[in-house]
Amino acid sequence: MPIFAGLDVYHDAAAHSAAMNMAIDETLLESAAVPSIRFYCWESPALSFGYFGRFADVADKACERDLVRRWTGGGIVFHGEDLTYSVMIPANDPVFAESPMSIYAAIHGALRNALNATGECAELAIVAAVSDRRSKPNPAVRDRRYNDCFANPVRADVTIDGRKVAGAAQRRTRGGLLQQGSVQYVDLENGLAERFAQALSEAHCEKSLDKSLIERAEKIAEQKYGTDSWLRRR
């Protein structure tokens, strides 16, 4: 069953800096009146790491990638060839009353269904499967010096043949919930984003980012995500 009664969908085709992408997500959460999802891309190869992450763990990637500390938690995610999305749920929506894990699993359940509709055989990771795999080498690990978010699945991540293909992180405020996610290692050119939005809500409405929202995001990027104090705060 679809999660949301209605959904605003933003296909943001303009490539943005890592700081600007984070700022747009925060701005959309601030202004969301109904649940919404944004699909977006990056103007250059990027790396995002969780709010509680250490800058020292990613510092040597600064010469290769656009680094940004997310407002959400989680580990390190490499961006540029992934399908990146954010879901914003305002506090006035019934789904907001559910637990963060329930929301996480529901959104990933919709993504699993969208992947399966393209011919994949995706499933949600369960605790037992995670514990069994933690002691085994994982071919998805790109560099074991890093806490790569895709190194091992956690509960309710999306997997195919035991390999994590989608993970996410959340931030909950009084005004709403933000989930930022990434899909990797699958075919992204087969209408996956559209199927994902459809699985989240049958009543979805295409939207575009207006000028005032972009201007607000530019200020947040300049004052927060694009600053050294934010990037190196831990």
C-alpha cells in the first residue's frame, strides 16, 4: 500500500554543489505542507558524511570530491553515479506520528517494490542477515579505511543478493522529518525514480523549485553547509 495520501515530487535536474543540495533539502523540510520527495544530482563527484561523523575520516578525499557534512546521521556516501533523493514529511501528516524506524522501513519498502517492478529481486535487510554478514568480507566496500555507508546493510536497508543497494539517514525536528537516501549498483535509467514516487503515493504531483526557495537555500548553504566550521565541527 502507498505510504502517503499525497506527495509532491521534485525532479531537480539542475546540478548543485554538495552544500547547496543539503541546503535545498533543509529548506524543503522547513516549507513542506504535504509530504514531498526530491530527486537530485551533483555538479561534481561528492562525498557526504553524517552529522556525527569525523572530518578527519574524509579529509584526504577533499582533493577528489566535494565534501559536505549532512544534517542527517549515518556514514559516508559517495555521490555522482547514484540516484540521490530526499523525503520530507511535515509534522501535520499522519505518517510523522510513526516511529523513525517504521518510516525508514516503509520508504525503503516502496523503493524495494519499485526496484522489483524493473525486474530486480530486492528485499529489506533483517537483523539476522546483518549479523551473519558482518564477519564476512563484503565486495561492496570500496575502501576499508572509511566507514562507507554501503559496506554493510543495517535493518531495513535495501539489498539485492545480499549486497546493499540503498541506504538512508534521518533528521527529525518539531516541524517534520527528513530522510536522505542514495541508491547505487543498480540500473538507474529505467524509470526507477518515477516508479519509486508512484510506490510512495498514487496521488503525486510534479513540482518545481521556485525562486524564493532557491534564494533561501543559497543563504543556508552560505551560512551553514558551505562553511569550514560546519564541515570540521567534529
